[in-house]
Amino acid sequence: AYASFGNWKDVIASKPVGGNVGASAIDARRLNRIEQKIMQDTEMRHWIKQVSQKGDDVIEAATQAQQTLFDVLSLPRGWLSIDEEPVTTVEDKERERQIKDIRSRYVVLAVNLYLQVCQDTASWMARTLDDAVPAVFATRKEVLQALNRPAYSPIHWYQTALDLAETVADDKCDLYLCFDAPNLQDFMSKMAEITVTQSMEAVVQQ
């Protein structure tokens, strides 16, 4: 899981936002409506070709990292869960304590890595869309429709992050037991922040 996270970090760091479409040498104000539409479509196709080469790589790496981390977190009875057999010896009690400490440390880490993948990927997508608006003379909604892949929408990644709350609260995995009070407060604060950001993004994309 951590290897997938590291690969995602390398990919997203190596993919600069946006395409290389610069300001057009043609003054769109001098064109009639049909000529403006042809110009917009041409710029859009050129931008999408450039961006999709990078964006698809980011999406694939982010999806793999997010899914791998989720698979660890959603294991039946939870990752590194302790057997329900009664603990009687001192050695068994010490082993149980150590496993609980390890589980708590790494479950919280996996949750934070999962959220980082979702949030940073959403931010990359948002900046890419913002780059497109002046470059191809289109709205965010029009650009997303042209890209024709839901994962290019920042909302997709914010929702993926929010979906983790159900897994953390699920009694089948008992992940919430791994959070002490400060870590739980931090997790809830991140969920609230993501909810607000997703709502703002939804307004922008209208």
C-alpha cells in the first residue's frame, strides 16, 4: 500500500498542471460566431490531447493508491485484528498491547495517506480545469464534458475521501478504536473541511 502511495506521489509531482496552450494569436473578438466556435473546438482538442496524457497517468496512480489503502483498511475484522481467544499469560498480554499499538499507529497513518491522495488529486484536477478555462475559452463544465471521464472532476475525489468515514465508523473493521481523542478530532476536522471544499467546488462547476 505504501509503495502505491509513493508511486502516486512520484507521478503527481512529475506532472505539471495544465496543457501548453498559450494565448491565441487570433483576436476572437474579430471572428464571427461560427469562426469563434471552430477556434474554441480546435483549442479544446489540442488542450485535451495534452492534458489527458498527464491526467490519465495521475488518475491511474491515484486510483491504485486509494484502492490499495482502502483494501488494507477494509479487511474483515480490521487489519492486524486481535484474536478473540482469552489472554491469560503475561507474554500474551504484552503481545496484545504491542499489536494494538502498531495497529493504532498504522491505521491512522493509512487513513491520512488515503485522504492525502484524494485531496491532492482533487487539487491537481481543480488547477488543471482552472488552467483550461482561459486557454480554450470554455467553462469548467464544458471542459469536464469534453474530457468525458468522471475522475477528472475534483468532486469525484472529494466524495471518495468522504466515503472513508463509513469504513472508519463500521463495526466490522473497528477502525475507530484505533483513534485516540486528538487523532479522531483531526479526522473529523478533515472530513468537515473536505465537505465544505466539495460544496464550493460544486458551485464552481455549475
